[in-house]
Amino acid sequence: MKFGVILPSFGNGATRLGMVDCLLAAERLGFDSAWLTDHLALPQADAERFGHLFEAVSSLGYLAALTSRIRLGISSLVLPQRNPVEVAKTLATLDVLSGGRTLLAVGVGWSEGEFRNLGANFQDRGKRMDEAVQVLRSLWRGGRVVQYAGKYYQFEDLVFSPPPVQAGGPPLWVAGDAPVALKRALRLGDGWHPNARPPEELARALQPYHAMLARRPFTVCLRLRLNFERPEASLHGAPEEVAEQLRAYESAGMNYALIHFEAETHAERERAMRRFAQEVVPALA
């Protein structure tokens, strides 16, 4: 199982130094990846949690220059409210500049007001999402000159260079909790990225697809909250208890976890990260 860290890029306490300190601690402690959260234009009614938020793609470009090993991802980019050609170009550039360390989870979005603020159609976002993922794949895999003809996106003789360092482009996960998101992930993606849910619910969701999953590499990555002291968090208790909870998730089908270390200060967050790396991970092994 691999572990990523959700960087503190949102909330009233989010700062540049907080993100940098968390990122460098994650790399130093051996975490596989570090992740930023995406929103662009939430209306006030939807902005309680993500009103103060660093833009994800430009922030990852800055953070990539500060690191050498850790992978860098977005959890998750609201794809249907963007031009997928621009997304493909931006992520390919980031992949080149980071030395092939980018990861991407994409979702349909949930705030109708945010779509309206960006001049994007909320009602057809699922169909746009399907095409947009195909556009990303076409540009990342299609060679120097690419063409695409869909209902929502069309281009021909598009010169796309430089390509991503990673063959076929960054690993592309489909985010979302609904059954349609899992089906879209199996059809178009390299993985599924739902929010936290109990292991038994995860197992039920994946059960119809066991035979399909056994035939291909596929990442199942949940976004989980960890607080050693608070039982309401997804992962909680002593390190041995957290390890046991992770084993239950692994048995249910999870093979990657993005962990939001709940903390009031960076020092508290880094202590929790160190405790996880030094006590929970060895207990899993």
C-alpha cells in the first residue's frame, strides 16, 4: 500500500510556508506523494471550507522545484469546467519539469454556482467529463500532431510538444463517490478515487468488479482523515489500531491512501506524520 499526504493548501490557516514545510516533511519521511486540492471560483454559499485555497496547478509547479523524489498530485481537478487541451498541456509541462512525478485525479465537480461563475455548463458535466478524459489521453499518447472529433471538443493537426515524461501521461484517476464515477474510472481511468467510507462499504462497491480488477493494474485510493486522538476521524487510536484499520481497508480493495493529518499547527501535523511513518507503517509490514 502507498501513502500520500494532503497538503494544507485550504482553510484559513493555509500559507505558503505551511505547504512547503508539510511537503518537505512528507518527502523526508518517505511518503509516496503529496496532494493539493482544487477549486477556482466557488460562490460564497459553497465556500465555507475551500474559500481560502491556493490554486493547485501553479502551486504544484512551485513545489516541484523544491523536491526531488516525492510525487505530486491534485485531488481532485474539476475537469468539466476547464478546457481539456489546456489541462493536458499544463500537466504535461509539469510532468516534464518535475521529472515525471505528476499524478492527477479528476472529478465532475459538485458546485453549480462555481460552474456558473466560470461560464461552464453544470448539467452536462458528466458527458463533458467523459470526452475531456479522452482528450487528455489522446494528447498524452498521440504523438506530436493529434486530432480529436467529439461532441464537445474538436481539433485537428494540433501540435502537442513536449510530451509528458511518463509514457501515456500522468496516472489518471477518476474521483467521485457515486457508482457512475466507479464505472467511469474502470472504463477510462487508471484508478478510482472516492472520499472516505467504511471498509465494508468499499468492499460492496468493488465486489461486482473483482474479475475485471484482477486482469489489470488499477489503483483504489481513498482520501482519509487521520487523528490519533479523535475517534470521529477515519483513522484514529494508537498506531497499532490505525494499522489494523488500514488492513481492513486493504482487504476491502484499497491499495493507496491519501491522508489528511488533522492538526492545528504545522508542528502538530509533522509529529503526526512522523508517528505514522515510524510506527504505523512498520506495524503494517
